[in-house]
Amino acid sequence: MLYTAIIFGLISSFHCIGMCGPIAMMLPVDRNNKVKKITQIFVYHLGRIIAYSSLGLVFGVLGKGFFLAGMQQQLSILVGILIILIALIPEKTLAQYNFSKPVYKIISKVKTHLGKQFKKKSYSSLFTIGLLNGYLPCGMVYVALFGALAMPYLSYSILYMLLYGLGTIPLMSLVVLVSNLITNPIRNTIQKVIPLIAIFIGILFITRGLGLNIPYISPSTTSLFVQAEANCH
């Protein structure tokens, strides 16, 4: 199931252009030195990936609790259903509910600190921008975190979010390098494809949870726990 992370990262990066694209285009990078510009973009992405990986760690700990309780496959089914629901519910409907309200003050401080970093042109500021950007609320990241939550091992949860972050790098880098690369018609077309990809990934998680004894896709309950015990010794 790890492969779904990088696929979803690649697809959701089109959504990221709309949400995080302005941040990427405003990065305080050296516009005259191409080599330095590329290294600066790399540092920015490094910050984002570390943020995603740390979130994967947190959700991996939660998922490990479900695994130890013998609920991993039920969780996989639940995660698949949630991913499909998020894909089917119109974004405007979801926007009516401020799920981040309990941590609004924290998010507000993150945004304030993020804004201050744009006034600097150091590598540390670019890393900080990437790190803070990774922690900002994002529907696509939420979906990826559901996937990390359903992973059977803590290392897999971290790796899932790391791969998700890697999947977003190519297009997000092109946005910085060539800001007018993606036209609105292309972006709108891809936005229509994203829910279909999310639904497909949701179905994969549901299939995995059903334990249909399909190698790599839906291992049986027995093989799943035997493999887990083997990795623990």
C-alpha cells in the first residue's frame, strides 16, 4: 500500500498548486543563480518532507495502537470509507465546517511566523518555510494521514508520508521554476481527476482490510499478523 502514497502525492500536487502555489512562487530564492536556486528549492522541500514525516510518526503511533488491539484491518476499511467520503463531498460543503478551530490560535501563530520568514533569504528560512508549510491544514494531507494511520508498522507510517511528500516535489518545483507552466484549464481538468484517484485509493484500503488473501493488495488476516510478529523478533 506504500505505492499509493507517491501516486497520491503526484496527483494531489495539482491541488497543492492552488493552495500552496502562491507560497512556492513567493519563495525568497535567488532568481539569478540557477544552481543556488535549485539548492534553495531542495531545502524548502526538505522542510516540507520532514513536516509530513513527523505527522506520519504521530499518526503511526495511533495506528500502532489499533494494530496491537487487533483492529488494524477494521481501521483500514474505515480509512478507505473516510477517504471516499472526503472525495465525494463537495469542497464547499467541507469548507463550512472549520475542523481546525480547536487549534486556530496555533495555526495563526504558524502563519505569522511563516510570513516573517519570507523577508529573509537564508537557507534556514527556506527550510523553516517548508516546515511550517507542511504543518498548515490541507485536505490532501489529511487524506494521506488517513493512509499513514492504517499502516501496520510505525516505520511504514513515516515512510508513507515521506513518499507522499516526494510525490509532490516535481510539480511544486516546476511552479517555482516556471510560474506560468500550469494553465487554469489544465489545473481544472486535473482537479476533476483528483477525487477519482482518491476513491480508487479508498477502495484499495477497503480491499486491504477485507483480508481477501490477494498478495500485496489484500493479505489474509493470518498472514498479516504472522508477518507482523516476524518483524518484531
